[in-house]
Amino acid sequence: MKYLEIKLNIEPAEPWKEIYTSLMADAGCDSFMDGESENELLCYIPEKDYQEEVFHDLLGTPQFPEVKISYSVAPMEDKDWNAAWEANYEPVLIDGRCYIRAPFHPAKPGAEYEIVIEPKMSFGTAHHATTAQMVSYLLETDVRGKAVLDMGAGTGVLAILATMKGANPVTAIDNDEWAYRNGVENAQHNHCDQLKVLLGDASLLGDDHYDIILANINRNILLQDIPQYVKCMNDNALLFLSGFYEEDLPALRYCCAQNGLKYLDHKSKDKWVAARFEKI
């Protein structure tokens, strides 16, 4: 598959490199690397998926007055993309309890939970603030014996952690085939044989009901799918949402309230939010 490299220069780098990593992922990029300078972000997209007008609107039109963006697009030579990406991938320790690493990293004896993620460019390796905050919420929550649904599962890291903490049954759904295959592989890596990984979106949700739903996606998809989530929630079930900015929280809270969900609290890091709701 032929790839294009979209090279971004972002000033200031923090927190905007993380923000633009997520925005570029939403636009179709499936892998990312740091460039030669701290302000440089390299984004990769299959040539067949590249739409010039999409990226011009995203990068060529100022969206945030606090940041200055310049970019270039160039075809890439054939190379081992996973090897290149792995060279920039580091393990993560969340709240001193959950250690998330790749198979090529050493184990961490003594970690309460250790998750092995094959980092095949799927979103959700806990490097991003949204995933890290969702992991933190899961660490705080008693999930033993509870039915858990992970929407927009990416690598499956949240579903895997829920399984390790005793949740059962656990279902992970993602609409990207790459992420779906990666989720299946990661479930096997972590001996989560009972974890069900599905390819699709909220249209797959049928008559099954859940005690906890995790949805780390983006603002628009969340607003669209919250009514469907609520239909699948047991009484007093919890809904954890992430993948949106601080300024989006009022809209999410309003939508949840309109659908019978009570706002409990939220976490915020680098302008990204994870929020917790309960079905009344």
C-alpha cells in the first residue's frame, strides 16, 4: 500500500501536537511519528484515502488562534512502517497501577495490571490523554462481574483492562478493520479469550444490556450515539465518555441529561476531557 507523509510544524508544540494527532487520526491518518524538531509531527495516510480538500480545511484554515500550523505532503518510499513506529513507542504507567507496553518492551514485575499492546498504529495505546483518563477511570471503578461495552475500542486496551479486573461479559467494537484485527490480536496477547471483539458501530447494538459503557470516540459521534447507548444500559449503569475537548463538555452533558443520564464528574488533561454519567 502506498502512503503519503503529511509533515506538520506546530507552534507551540504543547499541547497542540496531541490535539492535532487526534484530529489527523479522525481525518484518516493511521500512524504518527515525532519529527526532527519538537514542533514537527509526521502523519501517514494511505494514498487512496487522502483527500486534499479535507486536509486543507483542517490545516490550511486557522481553527485555533493559539496555534500556528504549516504543513507539506509528500509520497513515501516503501518501508517497514511498524518498525519505524515502534522505534518511537514507549511503555506507559497509569496511576502507578496499570503498565501498558508492547511485546518488545521488558515486563514490569510488581505492576498491578500489565497489558501488552501490539502497536500496529491503532488509536488507543494510552499515550493520548483521552485513553489515559479512561484507563484511570476504569482503575477507580469496581467492574467485577459486570457487563462492559467498549465502543471505538481501537487497540482494545480498555476492554482488556476491564476483563483483567473481572468484568464479564466484555464486548469491544470498532468500525475500522485495522483496529478490529489489532483488537483481536491484543486480546490474544493478554489471554482474554472471553473478550468479544466486533467490527462495526452502534448499529450492532441489539438487545444486550450493559452495566458499564466506555466510549472514547469524538464529540459528533458521541452526540449521535448516546441515545443508542442509553437503550442498552441497565438501571444505574455507568457511561464513560472521552475523545472531546473541555469546551465540548456542556453539549455532552446536555445530551446526556436529555437521555436520562446524570452527570457525576469529569477529568481533564491538556484540554481533553473524560466524563462519567449514570443512568437514572
